[in-house]
Amino acid sequence: MRTTIEISNETRAKLVALAARRGLRGYSEIVNEALEEYLARAENREKEINEILKLAGSLSEEEGQKYAARVKEFWSRWEL
């Protein structure tokens, strides 16, 4: 199916270059591949969020505070 999208000149240039490296005449295949991957990730992200939300309330207040402290301590050592 044909459709029209607007992309920047820089993005188009990158797509053309990638298509050339792959030996393709155009970049439709690459765009379709990227869209399929994006949509699959979005679907998985929704499933993961729902799984996480199901865990709400599964820790006691004490356990929650303990893990929150561990996460805070971990992030305090993270180098940016």
C-alpha cells in the first residue's frame, strides 16, 4: 500500500544510504521494517506495563521502603 509521510532531508539521506548499502533501489522496505519493529515494541510495552501494574500492592510497606532505599543508593553511585 502506498502512503505519504513527511521526513526530514537528513532522515531521507540516511535511508537512501542504508538502502544503497543493502543493495535496495528504494527505502520502503527499511521504513516498513522499522514500523513493524516499533509497533511490536509498543505492543510489548503495553503488556509489560499491565504485568507491572498487576504487582501493585504485592509488597509490604516495609519491603517497598527497603527496595526504594536500595534503588536510591544504586542511583547515587551512577556516573553520568
